[in-house]
Amino acid sequence: MLTKFETKSARVKGLSFHSKRPWVLASLHSGIIQLWDYRMCTLVDKFDEHEGPVRAVCFHQQQPLFVSGGDDYKIKVWNYKLRRCLFTLLGHLDYIRTTEFHQEYPWILSASDDQTIRIWNWQSRSCVSILTGHNHYVMCARFHPTQDLIVSASLDSTVRVWDIAGIPGKPGGLRKKNVAPGMGGLGGGEDHHTRNPELFSAGDATVRHVLEGHDRGVNWAAFHPTLPLVISGSDDRQVKLWRMNESKAWEVDTCRGHYNNVSCVMFHPRQELILSNSEDKSIRVWDMAKRMCLHTFRREHDRFWVLAAHPTLNLFAAGHDSGMIIFKLERERPAYALHGNLLYYVKERFLRRLDLTKNKDVAVMQLRAGPRAPVYSMSFNPAENAVLLTTRTHILDNSNYDLYQVPKESDSQNPDAPDSKRSAGLTAVWVARNRFAVMDKSHQIVIKNLQNEVTKKVSTPDCDEIFYAGTGMLLLRDVDGVSLFDVQQKRVLGTARIAKCRYVVWSANMTTVALLSKHTILICNRKLERLCSITETNRVKSGSWDDSGVFIYTTSNHIKYALTNGDHGIIRTLELPVYVTRVAGSSVYCLDRQVTPRVLTIDSTEFRFKLALVQRKYDEVLQMVRGAKLVGQSIIAYLQKKGYPEVALHFVKDERTRFILALECGNIDVALEAAKALDDKGCWEKLAEHALLHGNHPVVEYCYQQTKNYDKLSFLYLITGNIAKLRRMMKINEIRKDYEGWYTNALYLGDVPERIRVLKACGKTSLALLTASTHGYQQETESLAAHVEAGSIPEPLPSAQLLQPPIPVQPMDTAWPLLTVAKGFFDTAVASGKTASGTAAAMAVDDVGDIAGDGWGDDDEENVEDGELQAEGGDGEGGGWEVDDDLDLPPELEGTSSAAAGSGEDGYYVPPPRGHPPTHGWTQRSQLAIDHVLAGAFESATRLLHDQVGVVNFEPYRDLFLSSFAHSRTSYPGAPALPSLSGYPARNWRTAQLKDQLPAVGMRLSNLMDRLKEASQLTTAAKFSEAVDKLRAILLAVPLIVVDTKQEVTEAQNLLRVCKEYVLGITMELHRKTLGKTAPDDLKRSLELAAYFTHCELQPGHQILTLRTAVNLAFKMKNYKMAMSFGRRLLNLGPRPEVAQNIRKVVQACEKNPADELAVQYDEHNPFTMCASSYVPIYRGKPEVQCPLCGASYLPEHKGITCTICCVAQVGKDCIGLRISPLQFR
């Protein structure tokens, strides 16, 4: 038995497979119905409306329905798409044992402990017929797959076969009477139908046969799918086989072997087998012809209750005491071997040969009869045209292999049946032209010749499986991995670690090998040196190497690819698993589980693109880019991740994506083109920032012009020494009446008269006067003094000096010089046919046109100056040669000539990429919030805290974030006159490489424990407000620590719980102290809060203090019964002797009158938690919501508020939970 999927739950009493989807329904003894996806191993949904155990469940074959029956006497019909119960059928008077949909009619069949069987019409929602006759519980009732028959089993020791052809309206009018048009009324809600036919009416259904033979009650009965046979299982521990015809039925034979009650029994849908399970904790498989037990599968502690078979696949399910298992009886992987274009495979006791090029499939020979088990593996020898077929049985020691000589010519209609040489052995593989290796049952390896004679024995390391590895080589599998063994030299040449390797796939040239285990693929070279490893969540089924060196493999539901550098991805989805035999171009040749050859077409563009990129075949990459067959965003993300943003840049059409990629790879020209197309202020600002880093002043200038950022533009002209443009900026600010900008430009230029003009223009006459007198402008001083009141003129400083900016030694008219590097392949290829215009040229054009439109330089003097410059530039030739440089050439030619003139090579310059700081990778490698904080990514850190522990108020985290970020780096001096350099301490520096390091965390769990001790001391000293502040600080700090072990994770969670209990208790006590001392309601509330405080989980010393407070308060308010209870609890904690003596006196006084004068809302015997908002108890079983961070409980009406304990998290938010360790993400 091969277990494919297993669940853990309450006892499973009913099972049903979906006919098309990989789903199985399981009804539990706890009253829940579970819907599982057995391929993905996930719980899809659960349905919980039955009261008590659900014993029966069944899918409809076409509609999105299933039916269930339980101990609440109800039959419920559900729609799994709507995820609710559509209606309930009422009528049975006791437990319902089985329910089933009819294959064709809109009927439901149900069997019940009320000794009846009922047929319901689920479209009209009425009972069609009641079958009576059994005189004990009816344990099972099943429809016949094709005939109008029902078989039922009862605890009255009989099996009955019912003829339902006599139901009124059957056969001609049955559908007209019972089938409503379409879906008939499935949209209704809960509709309880009690209209039933006569309980003992005649003529509905008749008993055709009563099968008597069992000594005790019969638990199950079932029809054979095609033959007139019935199988039954009983409490007499026997499985009986019955045959029937139109007139009678008789017992054929009995299968004995179970030693407890037989719970369920069924025929195998496609083989001559019987399956049964029992309360003896076993599943047995019987040969239907010989009536003998073939296999027995046992569980240690769980009794089996039910069996189910998939309608089309070779899958079975069995329900037991602690869940269910889905299993296969035998391996379905076909045995095959590939040589060139010829595929040899075994199907139905024939060896067949398929020519993949001609698609010609012929039977080569008939195989010798052997055990029932299918052929496990095949090894083909093309030199001798011989084949080794290994067969493994349920008992491995009985495994054997056959050596066949394949006939050169044979009749495909009547193939030969040559003799084989059969011997015992677990595995047989070829190691040379005329030698093969055999592993026997003792795991020893022997070498044999073509006569099946032992030539020598080979001593090898311990191994449990051998695989083919080329001439003279074997791959030996042990527990830890696989070893490459040289048979001649008898030594191990290499090892690879992989757990439980199942299959080995060599490339055509034997240079690479893929080792496949259940969920892992390890790709190695010829020496078993690891190239990459890939882990899958689904089971890996098969694989084959593409001609280009890409490994194509299949899982349970996908065809995928893997490159030798570790890149992998999905090619297409599969409905059912297939086994790849060969990959040629876009065709995948494979075998399905029915051993039928199939050819699947795949799109190989994605993995061929990645392979060409890895192998630097850029011409192929360019061809694929121009073909535009690639999925955009995934490929762009891949290229960015792998460090090829410049490649992605050349085939991205979206301008915003082009802009981002261009900035990333430092291509300012492309970024400028994209920014012009987008014309977005944010893009211009980003481009200006990056261009400034590259020293590209013309682009920066243009960006500032587009955003009208005059201040930055003026400063740019100042630092680049462009005095002329700075004066122009001053004129523009004057025209715009921007006095601040005008004055700033005058300061930059050191122009004192202009500053005086600005101050006069804006009405600052006294400041203008002071400026003029300070700098010695007597004429201006005298003219301004007349406009200023006497006595308000300040005296200038006698030592004042003119702050004159230094005159630029060499104005920076061009961008910074760049490193000269050869232009990349893609730049050259893509740029061909396009205009190659430099950034400076673009700036010169735009400098006139765009600025003029915005009022830049609206000055006649500028036009004159520009005209003079143009005239000066045009007099150079003197008219001797009639050379005209202003020809209207096509842009393509113009770009080509300028490029050629600039350089002897291509003349292009690509700036080196800017590196990333270590913090860049912290956020990508870690999902812990503190790592994002230390990297300065506060936004992603807050998002993680929100998703993990529901934080919505981040203001309290501000100081924590800033202090943690400040601790994330060290600083040390670099070269003189340069800024300090930063270092980044790593917490995993001992084990990780530089690229995998994560930041050191300053706050540890031990630090928080020390702070908890301080808070405890403050609590003892009754400094409650300070204690609450410290405890809340600890609560906030816990999500920002990193721990390494599961034990530390548990300790951190306990720390949260302790802080929560203390904060809750102390805030209740602080609230109690604000209450009045005279009003009866205040006194009553004060006593309640003191009582609640005693139930907070505090340290014993603090618990004693809370109990002492409660005792005193209760005694003063004459609630002697409460005071006595508190006193006894206090004495159990072992207080100091003097305290104990005083409390005993109080208890003795209370025992004389054990009564309470005040009725308070407090029940110490009913466990409760406290609502942290309203301070009222929430007793066990009542609804409550919790804070996802600290775990404080609240009444449901407080859902959505900010927690009053931690003050940051949202109450009732659904979160994934606290994450402070990498172990929690595995």
C-alpha cells in the first residue's frame, strides 16, 4: 500500500471522492464535514451544521452538491460552491448510517437505525419511497451502478437485494414524475419537508433476494460494478461473496482472516480484487478468484470504519479512529527506457517500442508470466539488444528480475514470447556491454554476464539501491545521499547529499545528472559536485534533459523547468500526473498512468531566454526580445533580480517601467526620454536626483526647469560657476517679483546695488539704507535717508566686509567626465536604426524652446547675445570652400556620423553600476520586522507589524524605531577630508557569507527579562504608574527582538502573557482607586475590581498583596463569605507568619457568619477572563475577541478598538501571529 495523503482528526465515519477535482469529503464523529485537497494536502473547507456525529457523506457526480446524514436524524444537501446547506430532508426516526446519490436519477438513498431505507427526490425535496423489511438497524444501502437494484445490510444478519423498478411511474413515467426541469429549486434556504408516502405501502419496491449466511449483524454490502456479485462484511469477522440471477442468489465463498468486526468491504473498480477493513486495525486485499488474502496493512492504534474508491483513478480512502488515509494498492509509474528516438515501455505484459519521430508504436515481445506486481524498473542495453526488467513484490525479499533478448524482428499483432533468465534480486542495471550489476536481498552487489552467471562479487559501502551511471560506474544510494562508485577500481569517486533519492536522470552526454527525491531535485555534474538544489511542495514525478541542457520535470500538477544555476519555473499545469520520457523543442513526450504515450506542447521561450542570458548568447536574447513572446513583468523582475536591468530596458514598452529601469542601470539618456513622455513632477525630481549623482548638470538643469524649481536652479548655476545664467535667473526673478529669489541671486553674485534695488522694491527702505551705508554707496545712502525717519537709522558696523563669492576658475559647462567603457551588445543592437543624440544636444535644443514658453529669458538682450554668438560661430571658413554643414540629413545618418566621429570604436560610454549598501539585502532576506527597522525601511517594518500582530498605532514605536536604527551601524574615519565610513555588524557573521548576513540586534530577550524584574520591583513598591509604563515598553519591544530557538520563542510569548496580566491587573487597581468611598455602587464596584485583581496570573508575592487587599475590603463591607474565600486562598500561598496569623483571625471571624451583605458580580468557581476595556468577567464558553499582540480578552462589542493594554494593536484583527525567529517561517 502506497500512502499518498494522511490527515489527523476525530474519527472518520464517511468518505467520498469528487469525480473530477482532487477532493475528498470526510465526515467526522465530532459533527464536522471536512473537504480536503489530497493533491495539495490542504483543507479546502469545513461544514459544521449537524448536531452529533456525521456517519454518511457523498458527492454528486455532476452538480456542485454533496449529501450528508448524521445522528441528528437529518439528511442535509449542501452546495460546496455556495459553501452552505441548501435544505434538510426530515423523515428518519433514528441515526442515519449511509447516504448516496443515484448515478442518473435525482435520487438520494439513505439507510437508518429506524430499520428503514428511504429514497428521496432532491429536486422536489420529497420522499419517493420507503423500503421496510429489516428488523434491526440498517447499516448500509447502496444503488447498483447500472441496474434498478439496491443492496442493504442490517444487524438482523441479512443482506437484502431490492428491486426498485416497481416504483410508481417506473420505468416510463419515473422521470416525468420525479424529475423537475433544470435544477428545480436549489436556490431555496432551509426547507424541512415532512411529506412522506405510506410507511407500509405496497408496490413501491420489492425484495428480490434475502441473503442469509452471516452469524451476526452485517455492517456493509456492495455490488460488483459489472458482474452479478455482492460482497458483504459482518460482525462475525467474515467477508462473504454472493452470486445472484433473476430468480435466486447464493453464497459463493467466505474470506476469513479478520479477527474483529468487518466494518466495510468493496470490490476493486478495475481489478479482480476485494478490499475490506475492520475494527482489528487492518485493511486486507483479497484475490476475488482464489478468495485468499494477498496483502494486509495494519495500524498500531486505530480501528478502521469506512472505505471509498475514486470513480476513475486508482485511489482509495480509509477512515479510522484518528483521521483518514488516501492510498494506492500498487505503483502506477510505468517502466520505460529511452535510446535515441526509440522508447521501450511495458504495457499489459508486453514490451512495446515507440518510434518518437515516426510515431510508430509496436509490440516487440510478450513477457513471461510472473507475480501480480507490475514491472518496477527497466534497463536497456542497445549494444546487445537486451533488456532487464525488475519486479518488486509487497515482500521485498521475493523481488526478482528477468533478462530478455529482444527479438530483432517480430509480428506486432502476434509478438513472440522469448524465454527469460529469471533470478532473485532487488535491482538490476547494466554496467558494461555484456555485464550487469544485481543487488540481492542482502544488499550485496554481484556482476553477471549475459548468461546470467555471476562473474564477480563487489564489496561496496552500505547501500539500499543502485542506479545506472555509465560504463563501469554505479550510483549507490544510502540513507544520507548518493555515491558514485567505480566498479573496476572498487572505490567511491564522489558523493552528493540528498535524502531518499528515488530516481536518477542523466543528460544525453552524461555530463550532468538530476537526482530526484520525493520533494527535492539535486542537479550535479559528472563528479557529483552540486550545481543547484530545488525544493518542491508537491511530489516530484519524473524528468528529462532538454537538448539545450535544461532539465524538464513534472510534479503532481505541473510541468516545470530547472536551469543548472538554480533558476526554475512553471511551464504549464497538468490535470493528472504524467511521466516525461523525452523533450525535443516544444514537444514533451510522456507516458500517463494508463501507460498511454502522449505528446504535450510547451512554450519554451521563458527558459530558453534565461538560458541564453546565462550563457551570454545575447543574439538569441535579442531575437526573443524582438519576438515579444515573453511575459513582461515576470521577466523584468527576473532581469532586475539577476542584475540585468539594462537588458530589460531594451524591450520594455511601458514608459514608467523604462524610467525606473533606466535609473537603476544609470542610463540617464533613456530616463530623460521616458521622463519627457511621462511629464510627471515626481519623475523629473527623481531624474534630477540621479543625474546630480552622476554629475550630469545639463540634465539636472533641464529637470529643474521642467519643475520650475528656481531656487535649486540658481544654486546649481552657482556651484557650476555659470555666472551668465545666474544673472539671467536674477532677471527672471525680478520679472516674476519673487523678491526672495531675486535677493538670493544678488547674494550669489555679490551684487550690492542689486541687493539695494531688491530691498527698495519690496519696501524694506531701512534695510536698503543700512546696506548702502555699510558698503559705502554714498549717493544711494543720501537718497534713501530722506525716506527714513530720523533716529531709526541704525549705525553700520565699522569692521563690516563685503562677502564676495569666489570667482569661478573654470565654469562647469559640461557634465562630469565618465569612464570610457565599450558599449554593450544590446545598446549597439537596439540603437541601430535609432537617433543617437547626446544629452548635451538635447539640452541645447530644449534650453531655448521650452524655457521661452514659460517666460524664461523674455529679454531682448539675450536674443541679441544669442544672435551674436551664432554669427561668430559662422565666420570660420571664410567662404573658400562651399561646405554647408546645415544639410537636412535624415536623423539616422546624422546619428551614425556623429558616433563614428567620436570614437574609433563605437564611441559609447556606459557608466559603471552603483553598488548597493549591505542594508539593501536585509529586507529581502528577512521577514522579521526588526531587520526592516535596522535597514531603515520603516514603511515595510510597520506593514509587517500590522500583518503579524495587528499594530495600528505606530506613534509609540517611533522612539524604538529610531533608537534601533541608530544602533544598526558603526562609524569610523576614512580618508582625510572625506565623510566617515559606516560598518554594519552582523548577528550571523560566523556562519553566513557577506551577501547573506543579517544585522546585529541590540535588544535581546535577556534584556527584556531584566526590565521585567525592574517592573516587578516597582509593582512591589506600589509605584503602579511607573510599573505600567515599563511593562508596556516591554510589550512593544518583544516584536522587535530576534531569537534562535523554539524554546526562546515560547519564552517571549510567555513574557507577553506575564506583561499583559500585570498591566491588566494594575490598570484595574488604578481604576478602583479613582472610585468614590461613599456611594453604594462605587463600594460594590470597588469590591468587584479587588476580587478580579486576585485572578490575574501574578507572581506569588504580588498575589498575596492582591488577596490581602481583597480580604480587607470584603471584611470592611461585611461580605464575610468572600473574605473567608480570599483568606483561605491567601493562606495556601504561604505568607509571612505575622500575615498568616492575622488572616487566620479574619477567617475565624468570618466563619461565624459566612454570608455576604453586598451582591457582587463575581463567581470564583466559574473560570473567567477579564475584559480589558470594561473590566467585567468573560466566563468560559462566552464569545470573546483578543488583542493579536498581547492576547488581552475583550467582549465582542469592543472589536476594532485599539487595545487598552498594549495601546498599539487592533482588537479582534485576524493576524498570522508573533514572528521573532527565522524558524517560524520554515
